[in-house]
Amino acid sequence: MLAAGKPILYVSHDEDDYGWQFLEGADQELEDLTIIGLAHILEIDPEMEKLAQLEPGYHATRVTQRSAWVVEKTPAEPENEGEI
């Protein structure tokens, strides 16, 4: 979850369900996450509009709120062997 005053430093557009993730960093715990509307994300940081064209299966990172975004293909998650 985004804490008040913390910048969004990691944005992911998921390939499997086309969901979006807006995080303070790539390493967040599942229990810390929450669902909020896109309009609220734009209230928190209007710069997120620049990433509206981020393709599914890609993520963008930046070091600080004023840094340039670096866009990369999100690596595929390893498949679990032996799973039915």
C-alpha cells in the first residue's frame, strides 16, 4: 500500500490479468497491498498518466520521484514443477 507522502517508484501492468500495480518499490508484501481506483492514483501522482500506454507484461521503475522511468519486460514467473 502507498503510505502518505511516499512516491510511486514501481508500476507494473500484469500480462495475465491486465491488472496494474503502483508500489513504493518492487519488494512489497502481499498483506500490505490494497485495491484503489485509478483516479486515486492520479490524485497521488499525476505523473502516472505518462505510463498509461505501458503494455501488459511490462513494468516501469525509477529511483526517486524525479528520476526518469525505466521500462522493461517483466520476466515470466517460473512454473511450479509437479503442480497439477
